[in-house]
Amino acid sequence: AALVNSTIFEAAARSAHESNRAFSLARGAHSIPHWEHLPDEEKKILLQSIRRVSEGCSAREMHAAWVHDKLAAGWRLGSRRDVMAREHPSLIDWDMLPPVERDRDQLFVSVTRAVLSSFPLSLRVRHAG
């Protein structure tokens, strides 16, 4: 089994998160904090998404897993992203997502893949054992 270097995973998570944050800001959404201000729980969920993408998950599959992770962490569907209330409007099936939200998920996957592939394979993967 291959283990991906956690520093590289964090670089990918930070890059993908900040890209999604910029995408959201361009659309007038100001509720997504910088990586440095994210609660550890949210960083953990993002890092799980990075791992899934590194294993070949599509944007659709990553979204389904993200929904599962958020619900398991006590989040619920809400009309807007609200960290204190633990509500998020994207906690729905991929087919129900507005196209712009699908684009945001695809952006996350694309940035993750670009960052991961920018590192030499010898740094990204260590063989266990």
C-alpha cells in the first residue's frame, strides 16, 4: 500500500480550500475563512477529501463522501453555511446541486490533482513495509 506524505496532502488541501474560497468570494460568498482560521475538524474533513481524490475519486464521489463526513460530524442541511449552527446548503445529493456548486467541487478536485502531481512521485508516495 502507498502512503502519501502528509505535508504534501496539507499543501493540496490548503491550495484546494483557498481556490474554493476565492471562487466563492468571486460569487459574493464571504463566509469561508482562510485555511489558517478553519477549525481542526474542517481541516480533517478536507484532508480526507484530498486522500480520496489522490485515490482517484471523481468530483461526484468526493462530494458524496464529503456529505457523509459532514453529517457524521453533526452538520445538517441549512439555507446557508453557518459554522456555529453546523449547517451547510450543499449537504445534498450531487444531482440536486446547482451547476455552480458542481463546478466548485470539480475545481477542488482539479486543484488537488494539480498540486499532488507537481511533486515528484518519490516525495508523494512511500512504500509501506
